[in-house]
Amino acid sequence: MASPPLEGVGPLEPTSAPLDDRRTRISDLSNRKYAIYKPVSAYFDLVRGALGAFVDGEHFFDCVADDIVYEVLYDFPGWPRIIEGRADLMESFRGYGTHIEIHSADHLIKHATDNGRVMVIEYEVHGTILATGVAYNNRFCSIIKIENRRIAHWRDYKDSLAAWNALAPGAR
């Protein structure tokens, strides 16, 4: 269940279109510019929809500040704990999509705090480990700091056991 709207902030999504329609529209508008990220577009669309009117830009990367700090508080093979800067973040996600394809992202719960300057989103992603064909299903919680209508800081938590089970042969 999403948090109630904050007084004076307004709705997160100023449109009456169903969420699936908005996700499709966002993906279609930025397909050409961000085509290399298609394997993880379901994740980007979920995040962009969750942040709604609090950020500017059509695609996730349009909403990211040039000097973003993106940190993950878990160890994931080949993924740095801290990424600084939009260009490095884009490069890291380019590599991510060569290993994991995300088919869908759902079960979104969002909480706006500090008058929309901080968003907490909980969600799930579902996909495939491309090297093995093993299903990848994981849960995340992301704390997002927004400055000047851009994502300035991202702190991510996930179900590390789910990732381990998908990546380690025979771990189940």
C-alpha cells in the first residue's frame, strides 16, 4: 500500500492513464536514445513511474543528476558498491544488461518523505540470467534523494540470497 499523498505536494502521477499505459509510453518515447538498455527497461520504467512528478525527464537516465552517487549496500559480482556520476552509472547498467534480462518489475510500494525530496520505493524484478537461463527474481528497497528535480543519491538494498540462488549453480 502506497503512502498517502503529502499535504501541498500534489499527486505523484498527474495523469489518469493506467500505470501500464504510462510505462509503455515512457519506453516508446526513449527507445531510440536508450536502446542499449532494453534488457533492463522494465526496471527503468518502474522507477520512472514511481518518481512521478517529483523528477523531470522521460527515461530513468534523464532523471539522474550528472553528479549522482549510486550506492548498493550489498556485494554483487562485477558491480561496484559506489558509482559516482551519470556517465559511470550508464556504463554500469550497460554491462548489467549483458548478464541479466529483466522481463518485468512489479509489486511497487512507494513512500514520499521530506515533501518529496526523499522517496523510498520497494519493488520486485523478474528476469533471466542470460548465461544459464536460470530465472532471476529479486526484491529491492531503494532510498532516493531528489535535488533540483533530479536523482542526486540512490541507496539500494536487495535480497542477496535470491541473487545468490540465481547466480550460483546448485545453490538452491
